[in-house]
Amino acid sequence: MARVGQGWDLHRLAAGGPLRLGGVEVPFDQSLVGHSDGDVVLHAVADALLGAAAAGDLGVHFPSSNPALRGVDSAILLAKVAKLVGERGLRIGNVDVTILAERPKLAPFMAAIQNRLAELLEVEPARVSVKAKTAEGLGAIGRGEAIAALAVALVEVA
């Protein structure tokens, strides 16, 4: 049996870099603002996996009301989510992520993000797809005020 989950996250940008996307540091003059490190890619993937496992969302497992999680590296959260998926008798089939950002240009970082996600999820890089799109100048993303990520995950009974 296979199960599918989807995840989405958006954070606003603020002055001061670097930017963290998919567990990779991207040189940029802005960073994402969030309770944790604001890594929208890792948050979207974690929510997709939790959805596929019918295990709630990031806020259920890592509430923003917990001061111990202030500024936490989202890679730690995603690794815990991947472990939870395994503990539920599921294995990750594949993950597909789309990053929505007007800038910076992310093409030079796609392979590094793919490999870092694969490492955190303990899967082969071929099971991870990462793409980037712009918002064509529309809305908060298009104005360069925010970055978002969409993710879909397939899990299978192990």
C-alpha cells in the first residue's frame, strides 16, 4: 500500500543572510524569518511526510510555543519526522519539492539541496526531486518579500 502526503510552507524574508533552503546555506543578503531557522523546504517536506503517515503536522510535533525550539536547525526536525515515518512501519518512496522564490537564482544549489534532503531522509538522491519557480513578480513572493515551498511525499508500507 502506498500513501501520499502534501506539505506547504511560507516565510517572510528579512535583512541579513545567509538564506537556508533544504538544509543548504545559500549566499544571499536576506534570510527567512521563523520560530526555527525558517527553512521552508524542510518544513514542507516534513509536513508532506507527516501527512502521508497520518501523523499531524509540524506544529503538533514541534509547537512554536516551545521556547527550546527557537532557532532550531530544521534538519533536526526533518530527521525526527523521517524516523517517525519509519517507526510507523512506512518507508519513504519519493519526495518532490517546488521552491517558489523570485530571487536568489537557485539553479546552482539544486543538486546540493537534493543531496542534503536525501541524506536527511536516508534515501537515494534519485528519490528526491527539487525544482524552483518564480512568481513572475506577483504577490509577496514575486515582490521578494517571502519564499514558499510545496512538497509531495509518497510513503509505502515497509
